[in-house]
Amino acid sequence: MVVCIAGGGVVGVCTAYYLAKEGKSCIVIDRKGIAGAASGRAGGFLAKTWNDGSPTADLTHRSYELHAELGRELVGTDYRTLTCAGITVGGSLQKPSNQKLKNIEWVSSQHAQSIRNIGNENIIAQVHPKKFCQAIFARAQSLADVTYRQDIVKGVLFADDDSRRVKKVVLGSGHEIDNIEAIIFAMGPWNHVLGLKSTAKQCDIHGFELKLPPMTGTKYHSLCLQSKKVLNQAVFFHGRGDLEVYPRPDGEVYVTGLPEPPTVVNDLPGETAIKADIIHALTTTFNDLSDSQLPINSKQACHLPSTPDGLPIIGPIPDLSNAFVASGLGCWGILLAPATAQALVSTFFSSSSSPCCDISQFDPSRFLRFRWFSSSGSFVSE
């Protein structure tokens, strides 16, 4: 028996890892490779307490701890702790003193209006997302029969009884995977195709007609710049486009900001168009705020997945006995992925361990009482 995972992003590969620890065989299906889309273009910022008071607080704390454990277990993820500052720029407030500015690594003194410490090494960390995904997938392969196939999941076939059990997965290449124990959809914003009618087609995938809500994606552009020195402080700017700056341990600096409104994603995974005007705005704003002219290593764009109510969607797909979905982690995808995967596996695939987190509030069935109005782009209660 094999577990089929549709999606080779951070949620998919983390799920493969925790399934492998249970001795499960699994195959990861993705058209662009491991971390070929958003998971390979994210910032990798981790914050332990920033979701406190929200429904994802327990999941966040657990996942932050798992990242620390995985940072010790895995090789080459660039995991480290760091500090974080919040800086208001471009306003009319009185400038802070030079004494307050001396510990701030990423701002020119002429632009800072107010400064506050918003995290120390006890609650702030980072990983390199693509390196993390590749490392944890390699570790999964060392633990069990875990494979990758470059393809897309085109459809599923059900057993010839009333169980609504997926017995076969059909791929875009025409290949079929038999002997299915379960299928897990971890396709980020592209999970929106699951709720479409089978006659509809988006992103080169036909709809699955499953009882799931539409997913949207928030598009972010980012730059990777190269600094001559390694810095240890992430910065969140307030004003001038609300840029976020994450320095990495090899001197690379990840800069993002200027998000676009959420929308249904029609770009193919890993082929998100880059808008030159937004890249120009990111570059000029960062250079101005930091008073630097760093060389650019890469320019990129990706979509962060979200659900209609803004919460993750994790659990069994309604009316199916062995199909699951894990998505909608928004801007916290890299942070929340390990606990999301561990919770899914420990809740539904493990006979020896108790669930690591209560994920019942993220159950996909919560959307069954709503009806989607595509013309207005909203949900209303039945």
C-alpha cells in the first residue's frame, strides 16, 4: 500500500517525512520538483509567539519546536536563531536617537521614525526554505520507501463499493498508481481545482468535484541580494510598502513586500510571472531605506495559499474515506508545515502515537454549511 502526496512543497515533503517515520511507503507527485513553487521562493522566517491568541497558536508553538529539532537532525537547512526589529519609516514622527539606532542593522538613520524590538533569539529563527525541503525529503527517503515523480494528479478512481475509498490515482502522463492507502492533497493555492466541476479546467488540471472551498493565493515578489557581511537581524518596516528583510547565514538578504490582493491562481506552479515594476519598487525602496546598493542574486514571485476564513484546512475530505487535504497556511507556510504534517500523520495514520496537536478546528467539513457564490467571490451560510 502507498500514500500518494499531491504536491512537493513544504507541506508535502514534511508529510512524507512523518509518514516515513511511521514506516509508510509514499510517493510525492509534483510537476516542478521538490520546492519548485512557493516553498522554494519563501523567506523562511519563523516566529514562535506571533500567533498567540489565534486558533493556530498551539500549532505554531509545536512547529517552532519541531524546526529546532529538525535543525539539529537535518544537514544544510541554514537553521539559526536571530533577532527582529520593527521600524516605522517615511512618517512625520520625531527621529530616534543615534543611540537607539546603533543596534539596528538594516536602516539608514535619515529614514527611521520609530524602532522597537519585536523578537529575540528565544522566539525568532529562520531556515532556507528550499534547502529545508530538500533536506527533509532526503531524510524521508532514508527512512522508508519514499519516491518522487514529476507529474500531476489528474484524477482519482473509487472502489466499486459504497466506501467512497480512492483505489487508484490517475496522473497527467497517463500513468496510474494502484494499491492506494490514501491520497493527501498539499497543492497550496492550486488546491482550488479540487472543488471545481470535472468539466472545468484551470492550471492544466480538471476539477475533482470534491466538497472543498475555493483556495486563493496572495502574490508576493521578492529579491535575494548579496551582502559582504553576515547580519543577524530580521527587520519589518512599517511604511514605504511594508518591506520585510531576512538576512541569511551566507550573506544573502531576502527582501519582500508590496503584496497583491488575494485571487484564484491561474499561473502554473513554479511559473508565476514576475512584474518588473514591483521588482523595481522593491529594489529602489530597499536601497533607499538601507542606504546600500547590494547586487541582486535573484528575482522571484510566488503565491501564498489562503482559505475563505483565513484558517488552515487540514484533515479528511468530506465524504471520502481515505483522502485528505493540508493547505491554507498563508504567510506561515514554512513555519507551520512540520506541525501540520505531524498532526495529520499522528491523527490519521499512526497506531502508536497520540495526535501531537488538536487540528479539529481546521477540519475541511467546516465549509459544508456554506455555499460559494463565484460571481461575488464570497461565501454565504445556507
